[in-house]
Amino acid sequence: MAHIEARDITLVYDTPSGSVPGVRGVSFAMEASEFLCIVGPSGCGKSTLLNIIAGFLAPTSGEIRVAGQPVRGYGMDRGVVFQDFAQLFPWRTALGNVAFGLEMKGMAKAEREKIALEQLRLVKLENFAKSYPHHLSGGMQQRVAIARALAYNPAVLLMDEPFAALDALTRDDMQRLLADVWRETCKTVIYVTHNVAEAVYLADRVVVMTPHPGAVKTEVPIRLPRPRDPLSIAFLDFQKELLRLLGQEAGRHG
């Protein structure tokens, strides 16, 4: 059984101007511990689709299944990391932020802080456990957000362009860190990005979406050994293939 299944997902927004489609007829399946990237033109519905999988939005038609069970709303089996640095609670330390989900589950303080510190160690921030978000760089804040999403041990990690606001060097570091964390935790990951090099670096498979309203154009397996070399000919060939697929779509609708 596939770990995650999207079955003919369509979302239509009702607006004062009439119905506006968000995504249409999206279907794909993925196995446990697979790393799937979703790429597509701006406004094609990548984030909308991720929010449907997270359970924050209900599709107009179709169904999401996680471990065989239909998604009926947000659940603790799915951890979510957004792009916005403001997703952290400014009044909580890094440790307090990471422990938040465990606190909501009623876990005793000593146990939840022990787990939170382990997750901070995983993202190489154990020395900043007592720091508040405003004392941390953007990349460090995103590492705290990843640790928080992992702390209550969800089976699935959903990530919506989490490194898009970072500078290029920090972004490269974060991609390497995420690849290491994924290898160590074996989570099932769905990662939305508009950066094709990032998709090739991280993904087992890339879902390419059409322009708005987004549908699945094709899927591209990334058959490269890990860790990946972004300067290798094979890496650049996959990057060119994704750009070609996205460029064809842009040209057709431009």
C-alpha cells in the first residue's frame, strides 16, 4: 500500500467574481520514506495542494489518503514547515518552540525537553536551546521549525518552500542538512519548491505541475546517487530536463 495517495484532487474557490479553480484532477502516490518534490510555475497551486495534504484545506472533490486512511483534517501524523520565519513563537526559546507539540500532547516537562533537545541536536542547534527566535538567523530559525515538526514524530513531513527566503549559501547548507536529517529519520517528505536545482538535489522523484489551475504534467524520477554533486553532468542534465518541462508549459500559456 502506498503511504500517501492523492486521488483526483480538485479544489474550487468560491469568490465574489465566481468560482476559481485552485488545482484540478491531481493524482499521485508515494511510498514510505520517499522524498517527493513538487515543482511548477508560480500560482499553479503547489502550496494549495500541500495544504490539502496537511488537512488545512478540504478538496472540492477527490481524496487524500495517508497510510490508507482518508484525511479529514489536520493530524499529528503530518508535520508541516512553512517558508515564513514568523511560524515560531517569539516568546518561546528554541527549546520551548520544539517542545510545543509535545506539551500540547500532555507530555511531562522533563520528557518533552529531553526529546526537544535531541531534535535540536539533529539539526545542529543544541547550543542554542535557550535562544529566542530574534537571536537566531533565518537559517537557524528554519532549523528550529524543522526540529519542531519532527519532535512529535510524525510519519510525514510537509514542507512549503522552507528555504526560499534564505540567501544562496545558507540555502545550500540547509539543503545538505535536510538531506542528512531525512536519511537519519526515514520520514516520508513532500517538499514544494520553485527551484529545480533544489528539487534535483533533494528528491527521489519530482512531480511537475502545469500552470494554474495546476494539474500533474509529468513525474520525473531522479536516479542519482547520494550525496549528490550539483556540478556533475548528470545533475545538470536532470536540471535541464525539469527546466525544459516547465519552459514548455510557460511557453504554451505565455
